[in-house]
Amino acid sequence: MMKYIIYGIVGLAVFGLLMQLFRNTIGFLTQLFVAAIVGLALFGLFYYFILGGRNKSSDAKKYKQAVRQSKSKYTHHQQTPNVKHSQPASLKKKSKKRPAHLRVIDGNKSKRKKAGF
């Protein structure tokens, strides 16, 4: 029974919209345009004040801060090369250094000893 009442209300609404579209097209389109503008404005205000004001999680803040620190630490500005005439480049020993920002983290050593590794 309730289903038929809802169908009737929706049908009358569609009929009313179609009648208004055919009788007063400019007024109908103007009303639709104004309603869309007001709806977008209300949504924008709601989003800005309610959803935009939320505090971001502390993990996200910490991550962004770590990224900023890492970028500032490991960005190298181009420097003028120092010219040393003491030894040719081919005779110099090439040292294999690990990058400073990469390090080995030793995990559970006790578990590895028990497993026989």
C-alpha cells in the first residue's frame, strides 16, 4: 500500500515538472540553476567548516614532518667541484660507503639464534 502512495507522489512530481517545463521554460531553467548554485554553496560551506576543520591524525602529521626533514637533509645543491692535482682519478681507491639514510635494523636476534641461522 505504501509503495503505491510513493509511486503516486513521484508521478505527480514528474508531471508537475514537465508541465512547468512546457509552460514556463525560462522560469523553470532559472529555478533549476538557482537551486543548483544554492546547493553547491551550502555544500561548500558545510565541507569547509565541518569536514575541513577536522584535526588530521597525528600519524599523518608526523609522516609529513619526517618527509620534510628527509628532503631538507638529503637534497644536495650543486657545488663547484674541487680540483685536486695530487692523484689521478684512476689511482684513487673507491670506497664503498653505505648511504647515510639507509641503515640495517636488527630484529629479533634471539629468535634467529633459536632457529639456527
